[in-house]
Amino acid sequence: KNQVEQSPQSLIILEGKNCTLQCNYTVSPFSNLRWYKQDTGRGPVSLTIMTFSENTKSNGRYTATLDADTKQSSLHITASQLSDSASYICVVNTNAGKSTFGDGTTLTVKP
Amino acid sequence: NAGVTQTPKFQVLKTGQSMTLQCAQDMNHEYMSWYRQDPGMGLRLIHYSVGAGITDQGEVPNGYNVSRSTTEDFPLRLLSAAPSQTSVYFCASSRGTSGGGTGELFFGEGSRLTVL
């Protein structure tokens, strides 16, 4: 069964600190992996996409990594800001067009 | 750009009532889908469509109907509301018929439904 596991479930950090969110998956056949950011009361918005051949990709203060051999991805947030407080959702997609969603990590950035 | 528009944003129903959640997109996307999001459970796919006139069931379709008469619109109907359908509902669209498999999903702002 295709599964996506995210950890931690929730995380609290101080403003200006860095953090790393994890995503482990068993989805096959793998097409790509996307990280979405969901602000409270809003719909998710795509942050980045990782394909099989990509190891690292940055989007401003967000850096995603992918290890296709171990089926793990991470999202690193540098110099966190209050506006980073949100839920971060990992979505893994198959070549057949099927998406498997993780339950998300809720990040709270405190001043 | 409007993107994906959902209405209503909030709705309270009594058990047994029916209603329709509206979803419209102006990006000419072929793929559209409905999800429900419950606390601690993530997004679960209810129904999806890869083009006008084509719909299919997702992970949790029971109690919901959809239709896709145009590329732009994808309404979700609750036939006889139950308290278990209390949730936040999201509509999303994506370019290409493969949908979330390759394309970026564009989500609406959500519709919060409470069934008493």
C-alpha cells in the first residue's frame, strides 16, 4: 500500500532558528514529490517539486532534499519567520497520476 | 487571477439535509478534484475528474456525488448530510489529465461544513 509518513507531527521553534521536516514514503512507481504549505484557514500552496534525478532544490529560505534510494525527503527552513507558521504537507505522485498525501507537520514559529 | 473559487466558505446543515458545494476554476485545467480534511488526518480524495463528462471515485466517495458538465465547474453534492461529514472541503485543479500525478495542484480556500 502506498504510504507517506511525515515527522514530526508538530514542531515549535523560535523565530530565526532553523528546522527540518521529514517525509518518508513507500509510493511506487515514483514520479515526483511535492511539498505544500498550508496557512491556517487557507488551501495548500506548492513550495517545490522534486523529481527522481534531483537531490536538492531551494526556494528562498526553503530547501528540499530527496533520496530516492531510501525514499526519504526533507524540507529545511532557514532563519524561520513568524509567517512560516503553517502546516507542511508532503505529496508523492506516481507515474499513473495517483497522489498520496502525508498528514502534514504543523510548524509554529514563536517570537 | 481568480484561480480556484469555492462557495460557500461556511455552511451549517442539519442531519438529512442536502446541499451542493460549488467549485470553479478559470485556468482551463482538465483535472479537478475534491478533498476533505479532518483534524490530524490530512487530505483525503473524495472524487475527481480528468475532463468534462468524466468523473471517478477517490478514497472516500460514500455520501457524495459529483458531475462535470463543463471544464470550469465541478460541484460536490451531499445527498443526505450526516455528522460524520463535518469537515473542511477543498477543491483543487491541475493542468493535464494526469492531474496530481505530475501537475501542481491549485487549491481553493476551502469550505467549512458543520452537520448538526
